Amino acid sequence: MELIARDLATRTPWRVHAGIEGFPPPRLTGRGVPDILCERGHDTPPIAVEVELPETLVRRDTIRRLRDYVDAAVDIRVAVIADVDEHPDAIADTCRMLDCVGLAIPVAAIAPDRSQVTGSAW
């Protein structure tokens, strides 16, 4: 946790809160107190990547772009477009594919026709 907090503080303009010396403690959020909290500000919203098929994420160019975001400590998310009844499988498949290439990116599924989102705590 200390390495992550210090890395984020040195590589981003965000205000970093962490439960370690040298940082203000994180505030209570809806799920409790996080280990690390970054105040990005309204000018730095998270980047969301929408895909229709999880397979599109494992193209060489896409992996390179996603890895660049992750390496730059950009807050990135993946939203898979799928029918509501396919959400659990779509999320699991996408997470598995990202894990295979060494990327830990939060994944959710959306069904635009029903305005339903699954798996998102963002």
C-alpha cells in the first residue's frame, strides 16, 4: 500500500490519502474506509472503455494502449455491452482475458436497451 500511495503521489497530480505516514488519512466512503483514496478532481474523470466483445480487448494494439493507461496510473474501467442475462458471463470472460495479459482493470457490463449496469461499484 505504501508503494502504491507514494507512486501515485509522485506520478500524478492527484491528492493521495492513505493510512500511512506522510499522507492524510482516507475519508469514509459508501463501503468503508479505503486503503488509498485519490482525489482526481472534476478535471480528471476516469476513462471508460466500452467493448461489445471481450475478445476485442486482447488485440495487440488495444493491450498496449490499456497498459500505457495503467502504467501512467490513469483511472481506467472497461464496460462490456451485453444482454442482461449475459452480464455475469461477459464480466467473467473479460476479467479472465485481462488477467491473462496481466491487466487488473475493473469490469462492468451494460445493457443499453434496458439502461441496466451490472458489476459496477464505480
